[in-house]
Amino acid sequence: MNILDRIIIDKRREVILKKSIIPVSQLEASVLFDRKTISLSQNLKNSNSGIIAEHKRRSPSKAEINYSFTVEEVVKGYENAGACGISVLTDGKYFGGSLDDLLLARASVNIPLLRKEFIVDEYQILEAKAHGADLILLIAAVLTRDEIKSLSEFAKSLDLEVLLEVHNSAELEKSIMPSLDMIGVNNRNLKTFEVSLDFSKQLADKIPTDFVKVSESGISSIEAINELKPYGYKGFLIGENFMKTNNAGESAKEFISKL
Ligand SMILES: O=C(O)c1ccccc1NCC(=O)[C@H](O)[C@H](O)COP(=O)(O)O
């Protein structure tokens, strides 16, 4: 079984357990539930840099990345660097993240926050809203078209934007629908961990112009961004390249200043 399938099996179990402990009414009672969200897609359209910086402690493709800074320090550093938005990984088992990370990030910055999670159930979207997210990620590789439709429409009903992630043309073709805001091409194959910017380049023309295009993963140089921009990409999701340094915020600042 590949890692993505394993993550999804664990995630479905986790959601069942969480639902039995924290009722929806408790999520809806969060003071953040009625908060007006901030649009990442608008920020990306109006930005020259387009950087979405990620808080990522570790990942299945790389054991530990960085533990020396607090969530607050990292996300404030990203905001100060001029990032358009921040992605916060909330999966615990494989990425060492949590919903508390999202909450701490929300309390620290005023730019859009993506709940980076393996979403398989509306409950996780309610959690995202209750913990201060502005947008959610849906991964086409693990969802049917009907699931993408119902989950994205549910997110939109809560005023959350939706970033749909694809890795190949079959995933893209099955997923295009009006309830998405941004389409992200993951340069990392989540089943084999192969990374190549060619995935973004090959799919670019197939993404309808109504969606903001985001290139995700494996981006570590200004040259990579300059290569991707002519393909219409407005957003660039970067995690490891910043988090592996001894100061993620400063590293993002130096990177963005060169764009
Ligand atoms: O990063 C992984 O190893 C990974 C493995 C399995 C599923 C998802 C995974 N990553 C999530 C992401 O999408 C990345 O963290 C994000 O795009 C940033 O990538 P990078 O800049 O390469 O850290």
C-alpha cells in the first residue's frame, strides 16, 4: 500500500474518533466560526511574489525538518517576509502538526491561512473554520468528483476558499467545477515522492483561466519561480526550503526580496 492510501485510512479512523468526542455544536460555538475570512486567491492575483509559505515540521518524504522555532515565530516571520498566505499542516501522525498550530497561527497573523490536511469529511472543514482557517485543501487523488463537489460546496457555504490539488490530467479533468477557487499542481507524486516542476508545466494549459493556478512542492529557487510564471502560475507553495533553514521567516524574506 502506498503512503497516501495509508494516510487516508488513518484519517478516516481519526475523523470517526474525533466526531465521537467533539460534537459539531462545539466547533460551531468557536468565536472564530463567524470570523470574516480573507481571500488568498485575491492576494495571489494582486501579488508579484505569490508565495504561500508552509509551516511543516516533518513529512513522509523527509523525516524531521525543523523544530527550533515556535509556530508563532515561523508564521510571524512569513507574514513579515511578505508571504501572500500561509499553509499550516495539521496532520499529527505524518507531519507532526495539529489544529493547535492553526489556532496559534491565527492568533499571530492577519494573512490567509490554509488548513493543509487530508480532508475526507465535512467535519474537518468545520474544524478548519473553528480554528481560524481561510481556505482548505482538497486532494483530487483521494476524492471522487461527487466528494469534491459536496466538500467544496460545503466549504464555500462557510465562506472558506478551496484549493484543489491535482497531479495529473485525469485528476484535473474529473475535478473542474465552479465551487473551486484555485487549482494547485503538486510537483510531488504523493505515492512515489518523485518531484519535478515538469508536472506543473505539463498541466498548466489544461487549467481553465477562471482558476488561480498554484504550483506546489519541490520549489527551492528563484529560477524555479521564474520558469513557472510564464505558464500562468500566480501562487507558489513552499515548505521545506524555508523550514529546513535555521530561520524560516528570514529565509522566506530573503527569497521574496529577490522576486
Ligand atoms: O511532503 C511530503 O512528503 C508529502 C507526502 C505525502 C503527502 C503529502 C506531502 N506533502 C504535503 C505537501 O503538499 C507539501 O508539504 C507542500 O506542497 C510543500 O512542499 P515542499 O515545499 O516540497 O515542502
